[in-house]
Amino acid sequence: MKKNILLAGGDERQLEMGEYLYGKGMSVTMLGFSNESGIREEIPCYQAGEELEWERLDAVVFPSDGIHSGFIVHAPLSTSPLKIEENWLRRLPPESLIFTGISSSEADQCMEKTDRTYTALLEQEETALYNAVPTAEGVLLTAIQRTDRTIHRSRVVILGFGRTGSVIARTFFALGAYAEVGTKSPTEKARAETYGHSVFLLDELPQALGRADIVINTIPAFLLTKSMLQNVSRHTLIIDIASRPGGTDFSYALEKGITALWTPGLPGRTAPKTAGYILGNVLLQLLEDTTENKEDRHPKGCTDE
């Protein structure tokens, strides 16, 4: 199942993803990368404005942080900004698949203009599960670097006990932290308690914030508002990994002297090799599933006639 795959924009994750896909026998092309990016010489690299054979592509993969305003994609290793042109997508074969990291209104608009659809890789269940460990390690690294105390015996509040929050809680608990989990979900509450964690419901959040040394937010909702932050000591570290735009009033935190960090995409920064492998692995599975579905609809020896 050799496929022609274009990785358009992105950072070290996409470099590792390209290497992984090439190693699996895929024909890989990079757009928004130079030959000095560190990728193997067998993988061709193009800059924005250089001509590509869009008609031969089976799949196009845009960066993990999605498509931004003006249809610009993140391309830090490119010599110039990378903007998605409508004619690129129109030249793709009808059966070509388009992937991006996350869904967004900009991505929706871009696809609507060209009558295409896309799949958000980071929103796949498998990706979220695989990403939980490197995310938790990235949060731990951030906490160690940005505090002046040990994790052991620190009071850590983790907001949310989903796929990522549960791994973060177990990681800090294993290092001897007093880890408390905050959730509004009865199911998450029950699951956290079975793991032996102290749990509170979100209506008790003000009290929990008042006793925390570290607050880690995984919930994609605006929880740490100005009124909530009034309960937080200026010595408390806030690490917010929720999707854009985060769940913290960062302006007020700065005004109050609280260190509040919005750190989405931690796997790409702290473990790009693992993050690239995860994305490549999930992408191959999705491509394989699509191929199998087509074969199921058109068994050998059968036609639509």
C-alpha cells in the first residue's frame, strides 16, 4: 500500500513523521521545509511557491496546530510564510485525503471553498490515548523547571480526569505529590476515586485553588477566571494545556503576578520523535482503513454495472 503523501508545513514533529512514513514504504514529500531541515536526502523538500504535482497525491497533511486565519499554516522551518492556495486543493484527485492536526473554523472555511473534507488527526481517539504519556511528561518537565520546590509533597490540582488528565494525575501521584482531581463529571469522579485520588467537584474549585502549589488545567473551558484567580497565591504555578485559547485569564494572572503558562502541543516540544511516530502511525491506520473500506464496497470481480 504505497501512498504519495505530502506533509505541508509543521515543525520537528512533521520531520519525524516524514522519516517514519518513509521507513514504512510511503512516498513522502515535504512542503515548507528546506534540505537543511535535517530530513534524509531521499525525501524531497519544497518551499512555498515551488511547483508540486498535486494531481498525484493520495494524502495531504497540514500541521498539528491546524489552519490559521488567512489559510496560513505554521511553517517555522520554511524560508517564507506558507499559505494554502485554493488551486492546490482543487488539483487533488477526488479520492485524495486531507488531514490537519485540529479542527477549526478556518479549516472548515478552507475546505468549503474547495468542496473538500478533512480529518483532524489529534482529535482521533487513538492519537489522544497515545499522546497522553508524552503530554504528562511535558507537564512534569514544565513543573520541575518553573517551580522552586520538589514535586514530592507539593499540592497539585489537576482539572479534568479524561485521557490526559488521568495520566498526569498518576504521574504526579507516583512522585509523591498530594494530587487532587477536580471534575464536574460523575464518571470521571468515580474513575479517579478508584485510582485512589482525592477528588472534588468544580463547585469546590475556589477552596482547592487556595491550597495548591501547582494547578494543571486540561478542561477546554474558561474555568480559571478573574474571580477564580483571586483565590490563587502568586507563588502558585498554573500550567494550562487546554486547546486554544486555553481556560485561564492570562492577562489577570500576569497582573496579579501569578505564573500562568499556556502550553498546548507539549509532545511536539518535549518529545518530537515520539509525537511524530504517533501521528504517522495513526495516519497510516486511517489510510489503511480507507483502502479497506473501498475494497469492501468494490470486491474483486465485481463492478457497479
